[in-house]
Amino acid sequence: MIFGAILAGGTGSRMANHGIPKQFIELCGKPIIIRTIEKMLSVESFDYLFIAIHPDYTDYLKDLLNNYGFENNSKIKIVSGGKERIDSIQNVINGISELSTSDDDVIIMHDAVRPFVSVEILENSIKTASEYGACVATVPAVDTMYVLDENGFISGFPDRKTLFNGQAPDSFKVGVLTNALNTLTEEERKTITGTVQICSAKGYKIKTIAGDYKNIKITTENDLSVAEGILKKEEENESLCIKG
């Protein structure tokens, strides 16, 4: 089976003036998380889509799903988000364990606030995780990078050709991610901030696939403005295609 997962357990603080977690903020009239759900469900390969949500916002999410016509979608499974990202991942895996029968099943982990992930990236993630066991979407770093010494002076210039920015989704065979999670030490759990780090910490090689510079993570007011521009451009292009 193929599982999608959207991590939406955070309550967010960098856009606190909106009064709600960033995944629920409207982007051109529609909540960001709904746009992400729609994109994930547009990939027919997914058998189920898990959404890890903070318990305080479970009912809020359910209301949104009802408002946007997802109330009877049997693919969607809601689980509680944990205190940390790794706890949300664990809760998703626990939910999958009730449905999955094979270590070779695949899970595609995505951020709730990355609504511009392409179908191509999602499908490539499924294919690559199935072949290599673990993969992540990346894009080449475009800025010059510096290595600093302890006093804040530049001490080196890493080769930019070897530097990439990590995106999402992070994708795995269920057996790979489950085994890595189950063998983490308490100290490792405290230091891990990303899904890929879980498997990397246990020695698994992580294959990369091409991401997209549009696949931004919306975490600040500036990101929201950029996202509005991306969406409007996409809608203009779609309109031109229809007219053509």
C-alpha cells in the first residue's frame, strides 16, 4: 500500500497575529492545509492519507474537511499530533501499523504548509522510496555559503555544487522508517528535527530527488506574500491554457 501523511501538529508562533496556526490561514480564500490535502489526494496512488493534527484543533480540521467536501472521503485518517515533530511521525506510524501488512509499503511524509508540491514530485517520491528505501526532495543551494569560526569570521567557502536545500516530502518504505524510529535512543530523539534525520541516524542511505523552488514552506508573513504570488501566477497560466 501507499500512504500519504501530512504533518500539521504545530500551533505556530511566527504568524501569531492571524490568531490560528499557520496551516489554517487562508491563501487566496482557501486554508493552506486544504490546498495541501487537495494536492495530495490528486495522486491516485495513495491508499490512505493520514493527517497529524494538534488535539486542540481536531474538531476545527473536521469542520474544514466537511466544508470542503471531504466528510465522506474514506482515504483520510486523522491522528493526534505530538509535542514534537518526531512524536507526530510516531503517531502516524502507529496508525499505519493497523493497516499496513508489509515492510515494503511506502509512506510519503509532507508538510501541511507546503501546498505547492507537484504531482510529479509526489509520484517520483513514491517510485524512489520503493526502490531505495528512503528519499527526500531537494533543490540546489543558490546563495554563496560561508564557514564561520567561533568569532564570526569567515574561515572557508564550501563547494556550492555539493550543497542542497532540503524540502518535503520525505519518503520511506514503512519498514525502514519503523525500524529507525524503534531503535532511536532518547538522546537521538531530542536532537532530531527532520524526518530524514531519523533514518540517517540509523545508517540508512537517503536518495534525493529533484524538488521545486515553488515548493516553499509557508512559515512567515513574507512566505505568505510569496505564496499568494505563486498561486496567482499558476491560476493565470491555467486560464491561458484553457483559453488556448
